[in-house]
Amino acid sequence: MNDNKPETKKIMKERIKRYILPENEIPRQWYNIQADMVNKPMPPIHPATKQPLKPEDLYPIFAEELCRQELNQTDAWIDIPEEVREKYKYYRSTPLVRAYGLEEALGTPAHIYFKNESVSPVGSHKLNSALPQAYYCKQQGVTNVTTETGAGQWGAALSYAAKVFGIEAAVYQVKISYEQKPYRRSIMQTFGAQVTPSPSMSTRAGKDILTKYPNHQGSLGTAISEAIELAMNTPNCKYTLGSVLSHVSLHQTIIGLEAEKQMAMAGEYPDMVIACFGGGSNFGGIAFPFMRHNILEGKKTEFIAAEPASCPKLTRGVFQYDFGDEAGYTPLLPMFTLGHNFRPANIHAGGLRYHGAGVIVSQLLKDGLMRAVDIKQLESFEAGMLFARAEGIIPAPESCHAIAATIREANKCKETGEEKVILFNLSGHGLIDMTAYDQYIAGNLQNYEVTDEDVQKNISELEKII
């Protein structure tokens, strides 16, 4: 497969370049990387007692099965409920695609593949966790769920999943994204969810934030605070989360487990696996199944998380315990963080505007099993435009970060002549993000970077709190 001669390329193009698994090959279990990690993630801490969390400590917030999954560090494989797997079959397996167009546009000898998660009913990978979270809530007799969302992919997924399993959903959407992406709001409302811009005056957390910062445009940290507060104060209601936590990454591993089988169909194995990074759900989803072979078998695949330069928790944050939300309602999590009070710039990749990284990814980064790069907004859109013209798919602004990192690596291969195999996750399409593309085409977007002073200020305030 690694013959790059023109005549060989012609033959390859005449063969299948989209790899789809038959229905009976869709995974029946999720992969829990915590069981195989040499250094387990440090435990989440109860903010009041400062003791390691037990599953029952989380029962007031999450469905009980999700709490057990969150803290499970012993079972490498977790069964997918058959009811959830049946719903997966509506759109899974998602295609693995050989990106011949992008390869030719770059003139690279690298073989580039992408896992196309944009084909789900809501246009992103987020449904992979929304369905099981709604299912476990329904099984427990929960009637209402709350959540947060940035750009709206997770909110759309949870709204749809809640409707599938017959429960009501309330979504707090980051205010700047609520205004920038009105059609994502419409999608959530179409599925029957109540959508509120965050911070709002409907919760104590929102009121406190707006009192302190009247023009606050919101962040995932603020929206999480409001969603948790509503869940705690509403009878028979649970909170659901779209990224960061370990059980979310667990559900997303269906992406990488499928990709393993599909790469085998293509006759190749990735030298690099790349995904954009906000809290860690799609990165973990595609990376963890391949990473287990590095851990258990000594394979040398590189894993690269691509985050925005305006919210660089992996590349410039510190590792310590921090809250997962702005108001301090969550447990204390051992994470790479910019501080839970960090106010990210108003970039269009709303799903990546989060101050911290999940505990699993944070430990993997500490242990050198992966690395991170930061991508400026203009570079990400330049990459998205090139990909759209080469492959015919307009990527979500979040996914553009993964494409930009892929292009960087493919260009290195062009310089060295190496035929590396690169796999990245196309986490969602950008058809509801065309306002952002309009602004980029018109030259009205700009780069945002965090100063060292801003990073140190937030971190120093965090040290006073903990």
C-alpha cells in the first residue's frame, strides 16, 4: 500500500477509498484505557472533605451507572447496552476515508486517512456518548436531564438522544455561541429542548457571574455551573456532560475501535493519530484504542492533540487539582488547566473553549504518551478551506484544528520524503458554521493568543483557592 508511484495511485483511486464495517462488526464493548495505564489517573477529590471520590458521591448529579464507569480503573472492556448499540446502527459504522484529494493538494508522500464522524444524525461525534447517557438516565427512571454546550454539537446530540429515550432536556449554551450559531440553537429546539444562553439570570451561578462581569460572553465553565445547579434543584433530574469526564471518553472509543478494523481493511496502520482538543472526548475516542497497543505491545504511534492557541491548557497550562466549572460545583479534578476562572477569547471553535483537560488525557500527557500543539484561528480556517476544496466536506471549526495539525505533519513528510500514515478524526461538519467561514473569507477573523501574564494571573488565583 505504500507505493506512491503515479500508476499505483491510479489503481488505488479505482479501488474503494471509503471503508465501512458490516453491521455485525460494529463494536459490542467500549474500551476503558484506565485499566491498562501504568500510571492511573489521580483520583477526583470531594471539594468539601478533600477525600477521593466514591461513585456514590456522584449519584446526586449523574446516573449511577455513569458514576461507576467514571471511576472504573479495573475493567478494560465495558459492554455496550444492546438498546444503545441498536441506536448506533442508525449511523455507525462511520466511514474511514483515504484523503487522496488532500494528499495531492499538499504534494505529500504521506497517506492521510480521516474518520468521518460528521455523518451522524446531528453532524458530529457527540451522539456516541449522548445516546448511552440518555439511556442510563432513562433506565434509572430519570425524567429530565440538563447539560451545557459550546458551539452546540453536544447540545444537539443530547437533545436528540433525550427525545429518542423519552426524557426532557434543558441546555445552557455558551452565550457567544448562542449568538454566533443560531441554527444550532434551532436544532436543539427542534428536538424539543429548552435552550438558555449562559451566563443567565436563571441560576445563582449565572447571577453571580453576571454581577461580577456584566458583559460576560460565557464559557463552557459557566454553562456547566448553571446546568449542574438546575439538575440539583430539579426533582428527578440528572446532569449530563459532553466531554472532559472519563465515562464520556469511554463511550467515544467506538470511533477508534471501528477505525482499527477499517485501517486493517485498508492494509495500513497509523504512524500518527490526530484530533482536535477541547476537553478530550473526540481525541480520546479515536486515540485510546490505538494507544493501548503502545502501552501493551510497544508500538510507536504518535498521538497529537490540537488545541486553539487562545485556550492552550495542554501546551501552556499547569497540572494540578481544579474545578471543572467556574462556580466550583464540580469535584476537584487533577488536570492540565488554565484556571476555572479563565475567560477564553470568542473564537468560532466554541467546542474547544474550555479551561481544562480530562484526567485521563492529563495523565497521559504527563507520562509522555501523547503531545499537544496549539493552532491559531486563521491557520485553522485556512486548513478547513483547503480540506473542503480537496475533499468536498466543509469541516466544523473545531475539526479544522485537527486538519491544520495534520497538514503540518504531512508537510514535514514532504520535506523529508517519509511515507507516514496519518489518521485524524473529522469530529463534525461545518454546515451550520458558515457565518464563521463568511467572516474568514471576508478577512474579518483574527488570531487570539493568551499572554503569559494572563496565564500566570489565572493560575496564581487558582493556587489561592485550592
